[in-house]
Amino acid sequence: MTLATLKDVLQPAYDQGYAVAGLVTLGWEDMQAYVAAAEAENVPVILQAGPSCRAHTPLPILGKMFRHLAESASVPVVAHLDHGYTFEECKMALESGFTSLMFDGSRKPLKQNIDETARVAELAHGAGISCEGEIGFVGYSGGEGSNGTDPNDAAIFARDSGVDAMAISVGNVHLQQDKEGGLDEARIRAIEEVTTVPLVIHGGSGVPVAQRTALARGSKICKFNIGTELRMAFGEALRTSVNMDPDRFDRVQILKDTHDPLVQATRRVLTALKAR
């Protein structure tokens, strides 16, 4: 069994100069493909259950799915709660077998964010698992705008919250379909100067691949969350399968056709984050 905590996989990345992918899951098919890709590349993988995933599959079921995949995987697999918004939700994830809790208090005032995140971190550490927090709000493509991370706030948050990883807002945006933006490297360097906590980029799909690689190897960013990019690959494979034969109706056969294309797309994501 290679079930791992977030700290288990991020500390080596921090020490050795690479990053681990936090892959946003929506169902069994993509979870399987992500683990298969990680095994093919011989790298750890973080399976993430975000709000949209939890909206149609209960946390106890997701925990069992993640842990089942980890039991037979040849690489470390982290069962990660992404964007938990309440202490109760984080507690339920812990009780459901998750090995990492991400509490998102980024919309809240600094002190409240620290206090609430610290409570989740204490819960997680008491159970021997990890906690990720967020300082500075990461917005959404076509929706809420971002509020960039203040390096001074980041230093206080890292010191007082007790998190094992810290998500920051440095030009990244959730749900971005193109890669024309790029991250504010000056702000990243300023944050790095005042903290030693492994850093996390949410909305990694919108970050140019070359910049992901450079930062994975040359910064304290140890985790890139990738969702939209792989959902697009899944959607393209699904359309191809459905359109191949208008008489097809068996969802098992249709979804089976998404596996290999999604594995290949995921392998490209993972390769870009590897050490030199």
C-alpha cells in the first residue's frame, strides 16, 4: 500500500527540486488514469476531491476510491481534500480516510484565516496527516478576480497556521483554458524570502508549461494543481468516442475509450514537473 500524506511527497520535492501534481478528480475513470500515468512516469500523485467532485459523490465514497487505488499503486498516492470550506467538512474528510486536508480561508481576513486554518492543521496533525492552507485569493476565469498574496501576510500565515503547504495567489487563475498568462515570479521570490513552507499553485492549467518546469526545478513551488487541462483532454476523448458510432450507447465502452488519451495527457503534465 502506498497511501501517503501531502508532507510525505512534498518534502522530498522541496529538497530535491521538483514538483508534484495535484490532479483534480471528478470520477473513477480519471482517478484510474491519473494513477496509471503516475506509475508510468514513476512519480507520486495527489488525487484531489474538490467541491464539484464532492457535489455528486459523497466524501466517504471518495475516500474509499482513493484508498483502493493507493493500495495497489506502485507510487505514493495522496488522498487530498481540495478547497474544504468548513472545519466540519475537513473533519468528515479525515474520518473518510483522506490523508491531506486543504482548508480554504482565503476570502477571510488574515487573522480569521490563520485561526481557522490552524484549527484544521491541529486536527490533521493529531491524526498523523497533512494540511494545506491558502493566503491570497485565487480567482476564477470569467468570475471572481484574484487578490494577490502579500509577502508579509504570507510570512505570518506560514508561521502561525502550522500548515504543511501554502497555496498562494501570484497571477494564477482557476478554470483557465489557455496558457497565455503566466505567474508573477517577482512576487513568488518575495514570498520565498520570508517562508520555508512548500508553496502551491492552484489553477495550474493556465500556467505555461515551460514556466511550470522552471519553477518546479528552481523555486519553492512543490505542487501544481491541474484540473481544466485534463478535463479538456477527457472531454475531447469522450466526444471522439461518442461520435465514432451514433449507435453506441454502452457507457462502459464509451468511457473506456477515454482512458488511454487521458493517461497520455496526464503523463505530459507529470513529465513537466520532474527533476532534471
